[in-house]
Amino acid sequence: MLIEKSQELIELSQRKNALQNYANNLQGFQTREEQISDFVTDIQLIVQAVKAFREKGISNITLDKKLDDLLNFIIHAEENFRKTPDWIIDTENFNAKILKKGIDNLTKTLEQQLSTNWQIYLSQNMPSTNHEMLNLLSKVQAFTHNVQRIQRLDKEIKQVIYPKNTQELELAQTRIEELKGCWNSLSSDEVPESVLCLLRAAANQGASLNLLTPEVLNWVNIYGIADSLKIRLI
């Protein structure tokens, strides 16, 4: 009986010590959890953008040593945490500043690449919106509404550094198509069809030289937009 009671006392003592140890470390675990959660939130935002770009096939993202270093740090921390949970609350073992710096560096690299990729995409898919020419075209009453829509859409698209997720990317693509539609729907009884053909072509891949007929040349000179047109030799 005495031996049994002694064993129970030992077990209670051990349990008390374990609970006391847990209580002492609880604040440390909570602090570390909050830090890591904040870091994960930061990187998740940029990951959404990268994923959206890749899904649409417009990504050319390249990752260098920054990603390898970050992954190695995380793998090392995860392995040690699984073996000894207390490991992660020791600042000598787990340096949150290193993790934060790694995520910040990776995020900066990805943001730069996303921005560059987006500008390339816009240059390849957006109509050429020459505001000087638009201001002149707006003087033709029949063009006023379309010109205003073109200017609004162009501003909305270009003010986005890069879409942050699939929804923003799809919205931008929709606006680009709407912008193209505005250019293609330019129409007016006041403007010869040959001039309209030139204006539509100039807004996209550039008008070929054969579209610059005497009638067209006379019209663009009258309205003073000759210097604003993009003309291809072939």
C-alpha cells in the first residue's frame, strides 16, 4: 500500500512539473504562433498573385537562392519542433528575424517580377492609347462618349501595379477586352471609313502604310493627329 501511494505521489509530482513547464512556456508558444501567423499572412498574399499569373499562363517567375534559404530554414525548424516543441520558443534556436527577413526578400523579388510580367503583358495585349490623339478625337462629337470610355478604362488598367489574385486579374483582362471593343467600335458619319480603319489599326498593332491614303492623310492633317499615329511600313 505504501509503495502504491508513493508511486501515485511520484506521478502527481511529475504531472505537476509537466503542467508547470507547459504553463511557463505557454506565453512563449503563443507569441511564436502569432509571429509565424503574421509571416504566413504576408507570404500568402504574394503567393495568390503568383498562382493567378501561372493559371493564366502569363508568368515568367524565376526564384533564386532566396527561396532555397527560406525553405531550408522552415524545414529545419519544422524538424526540430516535431522532436522537441520547446525548441521553437528558444530565440537562439529559432530566430524570427531571419524568417521575417527571408520572407521580405522573397516577397520583394516576387513583386518586382510580377510587376515586370504585368507590364509586358499589357504592352502585348492593350491597345495603344495615345492621349494626345484622344483629346483631338474628342473634338469630334460622335467620338466623345467612346473617347471618355477609352480614357477611363486605360486609367483603371494602368493604375494597377499588378493584379493581386485571380479575381483582379480576370477583371483587368475584361477591361482590356472592353478597351479593345471601344477602339473597334469607333464610328461616325463625320469621319470617312478609311480614316476609321486607320485609327483602329493604329491603336492596336499599328496601321500599315497603305492605309495612309490621300483622303486619310488630309483628314489627319486637318485634325492635327498625324504625329500621334503609329504607322508600320508593312
